[in-house]
Amino acid sequence: MKKTVVLLFAAVMLLGIQSLRAESKTEKIKVSGNCGMCETRIEKAALSVPGVSKAAWDKSTKDLTVVFDASKASVDKIETAVAKVGHDTPLHKADAKIYEALPGCCKYDRTAAK
């Protein structure tokens, strides 16, 4: 009887873990930027979105790789957060005033971002 209960509990736990994994999604998003300060700002903005567990921006490819819970976050929400800190994405462009307030090294070519 004890073995059956333990096995049943283990099976339920495994199913629970599988259902959590099923909601986890990984996406790459193009984000305009130039330097290490951009990287820090972009990753911090993405991680501020509830449900985002990982964010890594690659300076050379301009790709932001994010891992998030699809039931809590979306690409649109992540791109909105990144645009709010001054970085253009495919779906959202940063406000001109916020972009202009970025440090000089962070000002990317906005015509290329279109």
C-alpha cells in the first residue's frame, strides 16, 4: 500500500512538472542596440515582464532570446517593455524622447531598425 501511494505521488509530480514545461516558450526577438549598456538595459526590461525567466541579448546578432511562461507573458508584452527603455523592436518603436535620452554609445541607426 505504501509503495502504491509513493508511486502515485511520483507520477502526479512528474505530470505536474511536464505541464509547467509545456507552458515555457523560447523566442528570439530582434532588438536594436549597440553596447554592453544596451545589453543590460534590454535584458532588465525583458526580465521585468511577469513570466519571463531568462533574457539574453546578443550584441553581434541583435537577437534577444527570451524564455517565458506563455500563460503570463507574450512577445508583444516583452517588446513593449524593451521599447519603453529606448530600443526598437519589430513590433514596437521606442519613443523619440526616450531614444534621445540614451547615452551616445547606445544610439543605434534608427533607419536600419525599420
